[in-house]
Amino acid sequence: MRYLLVIPSIDIKNGKTVRVVQGIPELDCNEYGSDPVEMAKIWRAENAKMLHVVDFDGAHDHSRKNFKVVEEICSSVVIPVEFAGGIRNLEDADKIMDTGICRLVISTMAIENPEEFKRVFEKYGPSKIAAALDVVDNEIVIKGRKIKTGLSYKSFSQKISEVGVERFIVTDVNRNGVLGGPHLQI
């Protein structure tokens, strides 16, 4: 029997919680509040077993400005926190791992700089590194879901599995945030 773990996502832009619709973060969405740390506490109170935090500033601008918020989230809840967004090299990976996250989810680096990705993967291993597959019409998109790669998510996931990657975070960008449920055929 296989089990599915639903992991709530906290998306951050400019230090605030945002609602993401089809890969585009919307600011000032009152129903989501603005404090990512408070949102983490709410998810924990709702019995979440893990949190997925996405840094849209990091993904779009290769910024580290939300790392402090991520560290506050990690210290405010007693559940594992995984992180995605803007990690482009081993130094970035080391800095975000120092915040207390349990797992790092990488996309752009794995595609644009596979040798650097291998360095990060060799240092942290398959329990700490996952691959993000953000998909639009079966094609992987990167850099905050803004650039099409021409790569099929199926062939890329097979290729990166050969490196040793065991975990994948797959997002159907067209369904992301539209409240249509998961795309189970992907």
C-alpha cells in the first residue's frame, strides 16, 4: 500500500505570505494573512505533518532576503520544513540548510548547472535533496516558473533519478491555485 502525504505550502514574497495562482504570486490576499510564521503555526495547529516553503523572491531574483523568515518558521513549529526557491549553488544550499530546514527542493540549478547540483546532492544526499518539477503542458519551467526549458518532465525525472534523486515535488502550474484539485494523470 502507498501513502500520500499532503504538505501545505507557504509561499513567500517580500517577507509576506502570498497566494499563488498559476505560478504568479498575488500580494495582499487577506484570506491568507501576511505573516508566514503565523501561517506556519496555523498549519501546525491544523495537524500538518510537514510544511513546504517557497521563496518567490529567491526564485525570481536569486535573493536571500527571506532566509530569516524561513529560519523563524523552522524555530516556531515542531514539524519538518522543506524549502524551495532560488538556490543556485552550494553556498546558497549551505546558507538555507543553516536555517533549520529538513529538505531542500531544487529545480533551476539541476537543469542549468547539473555539475553544481551534483555537488549539492553529494554533500546532502537523497534524504535532504528533492527535485522540483514545475510543469506547464508536460514541459518543465524554471526560474520562478517563468522560463520554458523544452524538457519533458518524464524524461528529466528519469535522468535526475540516475544521479540518485528519490523525491520529486511536482506542480502542474496551470492548475496551481485555481482550486481545481490535483492533476492526478501527471
